[in-house]
Amino acid sequence: MSRSCSSIPVSQLRDLTLRVKAHAGDGVVGSAVALDTRHIVSCAHVLEARANPDKPVLGTQTVNPVPGDRIMVSRAAEPGRPRAATLVAMGDPRVPTDDFALLRLDEPLDHEIAFRLSDRLSSGHRFDAFGFPIGYDLPGNIAHGVIGVANSLGMVQLNADLGGFAVKGGYSGGPVWDRIARAVVGIVTGSAKHPTIDPRVGFMLPFALLLDRPEFARVSRAPLAFGQPELSSLLAAIAGDLERDQAIVFLMRKVREFSEDPVSRYWVYHTLGAIGGPRVGNMLRIAIRTEDDDFARSGAEEALATA
């Protein structure tokens, strides 16, 4: 089977990204992610920059956004249709793991948010990030690369590909999509402090540090599920042995997560079978012996026949 590294279509990533409008005029100060049809999240430093247009350097601002403030945003696909939102909660932009701002839209988005949010983070996975860097206020643009590890401050490094866009100003608040997990795993929070030394390095705030906070209790979570579309998408993301090993680890974790969902386990087993190899074969044999659901077990049996 031919497999090539496949990213999420740009049009789909744009569907859950919004631009944060400047305090006055048509400028853009950053990005935001739709968590559900009413809630969006951005970076606290993006809102501080918006409130202090003459003092863009963090730490020099004199106006502090507070809950209840009104913020104008627009969907990436609808630059000419501004939407009003209210600031619900905001962290400290000077603390990397607290650099978030939760907003509630006055009117719900007119399309469902079909993407899953994941609070699991895996270094080494390929990512796609969408945002509005300088010169791309209207169309936005996408950056690709590899998710790194968390540094001592809790920021997770994003290593952008040499042949694409760097993760830089304008991406802050935008979504980070994990190609293996097939989910949004966090938001971009900034780039390296020395862009000439580390021009391809950005950082993200993982949802693992956000989604369990009380401020996010009202955010709707898309139900976890795994089926034929997820099978095809994950297989398309496997470009070599590294991605193959990552996918196997990810799928075995999914078997445990879907302990109450035999249909999803059925498809996870089929995906493992499509990946194949001796290691997968042993896993499927164990699954056949231990599965307590007939339908899920049949998936493991069918997968073993093709592994």
C-alpha cells in the first residue's frame, strides 16, 4: 500500500480558526480557535496587544483586558463579517502556561465544530498550524512541522519545516493540529525570542493544561469516536517507520480509551491490521483472547487475517 504524509486540508483548518481584530480599523492582532459553536480561545498576550496598540511589547502595556470586555473577531473564511465576543476568562500572558483567553460569541457559529480537542500530547508527531502572519491578514496561512518537547517553562516547542512558513507573529492563538492523533492539541503562543538564531522555532500551549480548568467547564467536547474516516486519515499520515511506530502506540492507547465503545475498537483493530507487521500481529492475538465484546473481537480477527 502506498502511503504519503498527509496534512489536514487547509480549508478545514480554516473552518475553526478566527482572526482577532485590532481595537480600531481592519487590522488583525492574532488568531483564535473555535472550541464549539459558542466558545473560542486565544492567547492572553493577543488581547493585551489589542488593548495597547501603541505598546506592542509584552510588559509595557498599561491597559489590562478584563472579563466582560467586548472583542471583535471574524472567521477565517469570512473576513468581511465581524462577530462580537465577550471575554470570559483570561490568564497571565507573562506566564507561558497561563497565556490563554476564553471568549464567548454573542451569536453561535452557523456550522458545527467537527474537530476533536485532545488533551494528550505526543512529541515527534507532525503538526499543522493556522494563523494570520503579517501580510496574510485576509487569507491566513499554514505552517507545518514536528511537535517537540516541553521546556522548563512548560512551553511545548514547535519545529517548523524548512520549506514552509515559520511559526511567528500572527499565529498566536491559532490551532495546532496533530496529524497522528487527528485532533487539535493546543494553540500557538509565540515564536523564539531570537528569530535570527532560531527562525523556525515556535511554541504552543497544550490543551492538556487548559481543558480541565474550571473556566472551560461549559465548553462542549466532541465525542470520541473512531471509524472508517479516521482509519483512512491515520494511514495517510504514515510516511515511514517513525510514523508507523507512533501510530501503533497511539492506536493501542485508543483501545484503552474506547473501553466502552466496541464499534470504535473494531475500527482501531482494523487500522492496526492495515499497518501490519509482527508486532501488530502479536497485539491482535492478545486482543482476540481478551476482548469481551463479540463485535470488537471480530474486528481483531479480521485485522489479524490481513496483518
